Amino acid sequence: MEADMAEIIFKAENIVKKYKKRRVFFALNGLDMEICRGDIYGFVGENGAGKTTLLRILSGRAAQTSGNIVLFGESSKKELCQKRRYINGIIESPALYPDLTAWDNLEICRLQRGITDKKCSHKLLKLVGLTDMDIDKTKTKKFSLGMKQRLGIAMALLGNPQFLFFDEPLNGLDPMGVRDFHTLIRTINKNGITILISSHMLRELHSLATCYGFIHKGKMIEQISSEELTEKFRRYMLLTVNDATNTAKILHEKFGLNRMETVSENTVHLYEGLDKGGEMMKALIANGITVEEMTTRGEDLEKYYLSLLKQSL
């Protein structure tokens, strides 16, 4: 996240959000945050860490107790109101009319926002992957969670926003739903839209986010690029074999793998294709390689996140 080179489109400076009930509670406690244009920003923290509170402040649905918000370079109350026209998102879950179809829901949303282009609804529903049957015939109360998410994303895209945010969008999705969400987010991001995704599941954001912010008890404990995070845990496959040189050659020729290191005459560290262990084992044995060990090593993502939490205590 090269903030000194890229344009910073959102910045939170020492944000405090304090609630007074029976006792004083800080939902956010001096939070600093930067998001650059083009980022897919993974905002990671446990439930109650302050993620939703920050999104509510970003969207203008709540006000901070103190601190400063900068959006597209502007920070005054009047200018923030103007700049929020270029952002949109979903907090908690999409607001849908359950007895209406996807098309009707999107059209109501379009009209409420004063958007005159009638063709945009069809374009957006096609973009998010809803079929003609989903659009015209099926009431949204019969939609799966993944379909509701896709419709919610289409609604968020109305008006051509430059910056989208999503609050825990992966909750309850099955593996295929997570995969479809990742694919859709990448497509949207390629169109130049900056995206902020909050989640308590770091693993579900891995391979999607380009940078991360880790929040705990209302404070930012680390901001890091995906490259820096990968280097920190750098998972690899340890291969103990009778011929490391030939092993590397076979893996390259059969699977097109290049990111590996011949550590010794009997040891290879492989940094890609870790999900192809079974296929690689068969290919190596078929080509006369004796494999004594094939195990995945490196720090686990969740363990890394938990270590950050411990360090912040």
C-alpha cells in the first residue's frame, strides 16, 4: 500500500467514537486509516472491534466524537456531503423488498436516487450474474444469501460510485458463494472502483485484498499490503526427495511451476501450486522420484492475526 505514491481517497485521523450509557464505551479509540485509489482494502477485526462503526461514519450515517475524516481530499462538513455522492455500499445486509423481484427492487432504488438511465438496471443485473429468471420471475424472499448479496452489489453500483464498502459480506456464504463474490469484486475493481471490505475472517479475504487494516478494540494495530503479508507468513511445501534437481525439473515441466528453491540435494521448497499436492506426488513417483516427505509449512494466516491481537494487549 504505497500511500506516498498513490492517491489517498479516504483517510481517518485519530477517530474517536464514544458512547455514554451506564459507562463510557469507545467503539473507536484513536483510529488512523488510509485507503488509496484502486485498493481492495480488507478491514479485519473481531466482532465488536469497531468495523461497522467506522463504515457508518464513512457513509455519513453516524458522526465521530472527535477526529477528522478526509474523503477525496476534502474534510469540511459541506464538502464531505458532496463527496459522499461518489461512494456507496452495504452495511450489515442489503435492504430488499422480499415480495418483489430483483428487477423491481433495483428499479425502485434507481428511481429513489433520481437516476434517469433505464438501461443501467439491466446492465448491472447482468454484471452481477443474476439470470433472466432471477430478475423477472423470482421474489427476493426466495433468493439464496449469495443471490441477495449480488443484488445488493448491483444496487450499490447504481450511480457509478468510485468507492464501495461492504460490511461482513462473506458471512454465511458457502465456498462457491465466496468464490463468486471474489470474482465479482475483482471485476468491479478492474473497472477502477476502490473497494473496502470488512470481515472477521482474514482467510476469506486472502487472495482478494490488495492491502489490509487490522483493527482491535477500536484501534488500528497494523496496515499492510498483501505482498508484505504474504512475505510474513510465506507458506511453502517442503519436499524431501532422493533427487532435488530432477524434482524441480519435473515440477516445472509437468505443472509449469517456477517459484521453488532447491535447498539441498534432497530438499525442495515450493512456493506455488500448494493445492496440487496429490497430483505432484503421482507425477514425481511416476518419474522415478522417491518422496519421503511432502508437507505444508509456514505461519498460518489466522495465527498471524491472533499474534497481532496479543501484541496489542
